[in-house]
Amino acid sequence: MCLIQIHLAIFLLLSLLSQNVSKAVDPSNNHDTKSVQRTMTQQPPPPPTLPQSVIQIVESEIYDNASEGADTWIGASHRWTTLDGRPSEPPPSLLPPTGYIFEGAWKIVTSKIQRDSMGWEYIWRQNKPSMRQRVWLRTIVPIKPPPPVSFTPQQRTLKKKKHIVSFQPRKTIKSWISIVKDDWNFKGFGMSFYKSLLFLDTFGLSFRLPILYNFNWWERRPALPSLATSLTLFFPWTIVYGFGSSLDVDFVAWLLGRTLAIGFWTLSILLWGIARLLLLPLGAALRATTTKVSVLRRPFPKPSRPVYSMTIQQRVGMSVTWRISQAR
């Protein structure tokens, strides 16, 4: 009987020890492990890295057979498409994909042998109007995510009370030089040969180089004036160096018409106001007259844009030259 009681006491002692050991090693009762797991789950995953890429847009035009001998090209049914033929927005209004920003300006591909100086590649189709295409491209880069910022409880309280204003860094000279390089696209130069019919021993050779039209931003705005330089060599020995500037005739005609329309509207309003002041003593008769003669109340000219010819470009301008010769 005593032996049985001893065995029972030993068994109870061992069971109590095993329960205490299991509680000590149970990770569910360890508060430090819980806090470490909670902080690991609260950290956000790292953002995916986006590679640098290029957006390419194809511009298509077809030949207008209805034009009478003029070299006329009009936009196709889908003038702006992607490389796989899907319709797209024109380059000035196209937005970068989500997570990217544009780097540099739009450029036209002119490196291919079949393309002309403006980037056009001509495609001749049987029983269909001829087509020409060129490719516009622009580099996109991923947006860098902002570095994570940790605030103490005191800083978090101050952030709620204060209005934090962020300022963009100023563009340096190096960044401006990079923008100008990206926008530069050399279009070529001109050369002319001169021969006098009155003086048999007189002839000359001239070289012309456009300056502003080598920039894509300037070329896409035909209303802006052009600037070119020239160097001419004549025999007997004469050197002529000059600068020339010109404006598109279509823009000049639109500007003159717009100025005359606004000037005539201003003059009519002024004359009508003077007439009303002179007829002011008539009173009631004046009111009847002003309600009937409403033709003088001309509406302000509607805003319009200049229309440029797609076949012929006419320009008007002036040039300044400096000459060095043997005579003076």
C-alpha cells in the first residue's frame, strides 16, 4: 500500500513539471515574439522597379488624289497610332503611363535610309492612294518613390498643426543644356550658285544655315519667326555674311484680318456711343431708336486660329548683310 502511494506521488510530480516546462517554451505566451511579428507585418513591401522605356507614335498621311497637280497630303482615318496599329492621341496631348514621367521632348526618327529629312517614309500602294509615315518617340522613366519617413509621436502632432509646403528644386544650367540638346534636331543646310549674265567673270557660291528651325519645339509653331544665317563668296573676291528673319504669309494675313476686325468693332462701338450722347435729349425717341437699330451693336469677333497651307509655304521677311570686298 505504501508502494502504490509513492508511485502516485511521483507520477503527480512529473506531470506538474511537464506542464510548467511546456508553458515556459510555448511561443504563444512570449510577448517579445508577438511584438517582433507585429512590426514585421506592418512594414510595407518594397515598390517594384520599373525599367526605362520609349513611347513610339506613328503619324500616317495619305496622298490626296483630288488635288489638281498639287503635292497634297492629308491625315489618314487614324492619323496617330501605336506601332501595333491601335489609335492613339497626338504627341502633344499624350500622357505617360501610370508610374512613369516623360524625359526630354518628342523627337522624329530620321536615321533610317528610306526616310527624308522630315522623317517621312513613303509607301506606294497599288489601286490605293500612296501613304507616308513617320515615327515620333519620347523617353519615359519610372517615378522614384519617396524615401520612407518615420515620425515620433511629438513630430506627428506638430505635422497635423503646421502646413508643410514643398518647393521644387530650381533648374540648373546643366539641366537647361540637357533640355536644349534633347530638342535639337539638325534639318540640313542650303546652297546656291550665282552667275551674272552681265559680267562674265563674276560668279558666287552661297551657304545658308537655319538656326531656330533645328529645334523641334520651334518648328511645331509656324507662327513664330524663323532665323537663318548665310555666308556668300563671290569672285572677284567678296565675302558677304548676313542674318535673315521671316514670317509665314498665312499667319501675317490672319493677324492683319484679326486686327482689322477688332479695330472696326471698336470704332463702331465708339461711334454708336457718341451718337447716343448726341441724341440723349430725345429721351423716349432714343429708346425706340436704340431698340430698332440693333445692327450697330456688333458682337465681338469670335476667336479663330490661322489656317496654314499644306502645299505651299510663303514667307515674308528681311535680312541684314555685312560685306567685305577688295574695293572697300
